[in-house]
Amino acid sequence: MEVPGHRTSDIGPRQFEGWLFDVYPVSGGMVVWVIDHDGHAHRLLSEYHPAMYMAGPAAVIRHGERALRQARLDAQLSRAVQRELMSGEEVPVVRVALRSPLAYPAAARTLAKVPGLTLYNCDIGLGRLFFYDTGLFPLAWCALEQDGGMIRALQAIKDPEEFEYELPPFVTMQLRPDTGGTAPTHGRRGRLEVSVQGECVVLDGDRPEDLITSLNHLLARYDPDIVLTEWGDAFLLPQLRALAAQAGQPLRLNRDRGLGIRTRRDRSYTTYGQVVFQAGAQMLHGRWHLDFRNSFIYGESELAGLLDIARLSRIPVQELGRTSTGTAISSMQLNQAVRDGIAIPWQKSEPEAFKTASQLLLTDKGGLTYQPIVGLFEQVGELDFSSMYPMIMASFNISPETVGCSCCPDSRVPEIGYTVCRRRRGLVPKVLEHLLDRRAYYKRRRQETEGEVHAIYEQRQTALKWCLVTSFGYLGYRNARFGRIEAHESVTAYSREMLLRAKEVAEDQGYRMLHALVDSMWLHKPGAGRVEYEALARDVTAATDLPIYVEGVYRWIGFLPSRTHRGVGVPNRYMGLFEDGTSKVRGIEVRRSDVPMLVERMQTDLLRRMFQCRTLAEVQRALPELLGMVEDALVRLRSGEVTAAELAVTNRLSQDPADYVANSAQAITARTLAWHGAHLHPGEAVQFIITDRNAKLPEDRVRPYALLGTDWSYDAETYADFLLRAAETVLELFGYPRDRLRAEVWDPVRRGASSRASS
């Protein structure tokens, strides 16, 4: 096997081209890492003086100048002009350019204490600000000139908005602890597995000095660009650093040997009513460390999606890997603001306008939902508006500064009557129109390609989908830099109007609406097929000025009832088979993250068999086989053939373990793990086995999966309930509610008799 050899250089040729790989501040400027076409990494230094702006009366400005001098912050001050977003008017400001990038945060803190001083552009990450100011971006293909490691000229040759682009020949090293899938922070530790360039090595941690020496040898041998880990932020890198300190040896994770590892504390926060935990960060210099267990974007769209969003958002890759798509869309807006000369306020200063109670009733609404008709149907067409909310923002110029303008009184939002400016293109639509075009291109190329290329387009369009979804939420987010609730309300008002128009067009042509959910409709008309639904989509597009597409025509679909109110439909809870053989399920157990593997697999098997049936009549004929699959799962459960991994239940903590009052399963699990030394946080996931749901002692009811050991048992009745509940979900509409399943399947199994044999 060919060994790559050392691939890092402190300087390169005087003039060369390459990919901009990483940037970070030091006292003398910004370190810029560039990877050339041969895969060699070069460390260079770029002079950079980050600037912020301050505004206010002359006396207050002088107070700010004195504060900078007293803090011994070397800054160059000059008069400048910026535009205010909401009014569009020019604002006189003082530009404060710091001699050293490392002084930028201290200058912001110092000026923030000056009473009456208004600050702009003062709290942006230095990596992002460098990209905003220079027009560069992560993985830009650049032409540069350097002299002794100092960059004399650096320019991006390619545009970040190009749909097609090359990436460097990355070398990736993967690190993972062998813990059997459980979180190592909960007590189960294993050996370190290292994979790189087809070589897989298992390192034993019994002697710290041996493990660190071996890992350093592999790092030097392959000089990876990316260190991809599992549990790297929360456990692996902190553990490796502790072992290196114990062994008295340096850990060579950084390419830049003179710097340490950048860290960030973990945090718990609430979003959309759910408590979320994000582990701290362990970020390298000159290499990327990506922890796929601690990255939403990587988890949803893998590396290709992450890199596409990094290029567009101008967020350094390691930072983006640990943040949200909301932060990404916000960064795109900030970059657009800098390009347009708009001053970025330090704190949001646009409050929600006063509304009367009647105005709130009129405006404070979400998207339109029609309750589905419970039942089974054939030849149903699903029509979906393409990225409806972002498309509304782009098509109707919805942005914080365009809603409520006084210059366009005739341009009104449906139902709520807000005016929308027609003269000035909004900042938000400017950002979104490219994202919409870009995603449409990737979706088209995905359909035209196969294999690895197909996967790359799928990852990129998935990442863009999440950015577009988030763009609407950030429009009304109270802390969003350019958020405004009136703009948020305008989008939902347009969406309700367009769905009503679509409904009217469909019903005028004889279609029956079975269900509608914000941006989607499920329609039925006897004899209608793909051609008829495509024609309807064209008519709806003409009536709404928004593109709507036929998601598919279902051979059959079932809209499932509520568990608590039988016969009542639940939005976004259905299962169906398209004409092309693909399937779609929403709102059931296989879509949940807290369902044991045993239950998920059984329901998956049931659905797979059901989706082999082209008609509802075929599903009815397959019912004996489907019931047999339920019985097989119950027999395995009763006979003890199931594994602990199949029974593990995953729940998230809603609060600190010590704050739980009731003895819920996750509370008992969290307390037990804490007694064994685990440090748990609100929003963190815990896994447990239900041992005896009705035990008198709480600790006997569940046992943490990470502490299971060999002497464990499980509550078969409880897991049987889980299985029957999941079977009922997909079989109830075919005549098998849970009580019938229990009587005909579980009770015979429990007695040791086969229901199939007795029948």
C-alpha cells in the first residue's frame, strides 16, 4: 500500500492556486490554510484588521474613543457611512479597525459599556467576518501570491454560487470508541478504532503512552485533512487529551503545532417546545474535526451537504458542523447585508408593533390544515407546493424591511392587509432566490444521475432543504438579527390564501379533497391518473403564481385515526404506496426515535409486505401473513430470543436528573447513571431496558442500557404492548384494532399456542 507521506508545508511557491481550507485569527492577522491541487496543505498568514462601527452623539463617540485608549486597544478610527436596514437611509458612523484580530472581542466588550453608544458589526465571528469583508469563502478555489509565508494577494477565482465545483482530495481519518453503540459518557468504554486510507487499527488504552504514541504515528504518517469522530466532542478528544497529559506526551491532532485545541462548552436549550442538548466543541487548527454525533447538518446531509452550506454561508466548516441551519441562513443574510453596505445591529431593535385583540386573532395564525378523512383510498394524488414558505418570501418580496412600507399602499397581504414594498428588493428574498434555484438544480441532477454522484446531489439538496425550512422560522424568531413578526405573519397569510385558491381550482374540476396540510393536498377523483393530476398542477400554479408539483399518485393510501379519539383524523399521520413502487409514511412508530429496535423492525417488515400489494384487496388477502409476522415477533419476545439492543428504549431528558419529581423511566435511568458517575444534561438522550414496569422499587423498573451487565431480564408484557400498538397502527384500518390483535395473537402466544396452528 502506498503511504502518502507528509503533506504539510509552512509556505508554498510564490504564486500558486488552491482551495481555501481553514482560517482562524492570531495576533498578526488571519492564518489561512490552502490545499493545492496535489493535496499539499500550506500555512500562510494574511494581514487583517477587522472593523466594527459605532454611532451616537459627538460626546458619546469621544467617550468611546477614550474607552478604547484606556483599555490599550490599538484601533484606527475613521468616518464612514452605512445604511440602516428598515429605513434604507444612510447613517453616519465611525469605523473602528483593530490592529490585531484578537483584540476585536475585547473592543466590542469595551464599547458596549459606553452609555448611549450604538454598535454595529461588533459580534460576528472573526472567521465569518473575514469572509464577509474579503469576498472569500470556505473551499474557494483561489489564486494567491505569498512572500515568506505572508500573503501579498489572495483572490477567489470561482464564485460560491456556482452549482458545480471541485473539492480537494481530502484524506480522512475516522476515530470511534468501540462502545457497542451506547454513549461512552454513560459509563461503557471501549478501545479506540482508527480508520484511514483503507487501514483499520484498534488502539488499546491500557497504557496511555502507547496509545498516544500510536495515534501520533498515524497522524504523522497520513497527515489527514479531516478527523471524523463518533462522540469526539463529548468524550473522545477530551479523553485523549487527558491521556496525553497523563503520559506526558503531546497529542499531535493539530497541524498548527503552535496552537492548542479550541473548545466550547456544552449547552442545553429549548426549541419548538423540545429541550435539546448540544455537546461542547473540540476544534482543531489546520485540520477539521467533525463529530457526526454532534452535528445536525452532517447527520442530515453528510459531508457534501455540509460543505455546500459552508460555501454559501461563509461559516468555517468546523464551526458550521456544530451549529444549526438557522445560523447558516442568518449568516447568509449577514453576508448579503455587508455586501449591500447595511449596518448589522448588535442587538435586535425592531419590536413587534402593538396589536389589538381583534388584530391578533386575525394575524396570529399558522398555515392552513384540513383534517384528513380517516380511511383507505385508491388513486389519490398528492400535490405539493415547492418550498412554499421560502417561495412566498422570494416571489412576494417578504422581508423585515419591505413589510409595512408607506410607499406602496396598493400592494397588500391577503386577509391581514399589511403593505409590501414593490420598489426595494428585500434582503431575505435576495438570499432565498439563489437557494431555491440551487436546490431545484440539485434535485434535477439527482434524478439524472446514479451512484456516488447521485448521493452527492441528494446530500446537497437535503442540506438546502433544511436551510429553506429554517428561513421561515427565523423570519419570526424574536432574537433573529433581521427577524420581524409582521413578515412572519405575512408569509402564513399568503400560504393560507394560496392553499384556498388551490382547493377551489381542484374542486371546480371535480376533485374531492381528502386532506390538506399547509403546502400539500391529497385529492381524489374517479378515473384520474398522473396525466390529470399534472394538468391540475399547472392550473393551480397559474392561479397562485407559486409552483406546485405532483408528488405522486398513490396506488393506495391510509389516513390513520387518532389514538385518543377514534375515527378522528390526525394531520401528517398516514401511509401509502405510490404508482412507481415507492412508499411514504408519516407520524408512525418507524418515524420515531424512541421506539425499540424490535418494534421498529416488526413494523418495517409489515409495511414492506403491505407495500408489495398493488391494491387494497391484495393487502386484505395478505392479512394472514401479516398477522403471522406479528406473531413471530411476539414468539421471539416470549421465548427470550431477543437481544438487549433490540429492547433498548431511547428517551431525552427534559430537565436535570436531580430536578425530576416523578419516577418516570428516563428519570430513574438518569439517576442511576448519575450514581455511577455520568454527568447528564437536559436534552441528552438516555437508553434503558424496561425490566419490571410494576415493580415497587423504582430502580427495579428499568435498567440503563450502558450498565446492563449479564444478569438482566425484561418485562415481556410491556414490550408486547409496544408490538401490538405498532401493529395496530398499520392494521387497524384493515379490521385489526389492538384488542382484536391481543385476543387473536398475543393471548395464544402467551399460552404457548400458535394462533396460526389453532386456526
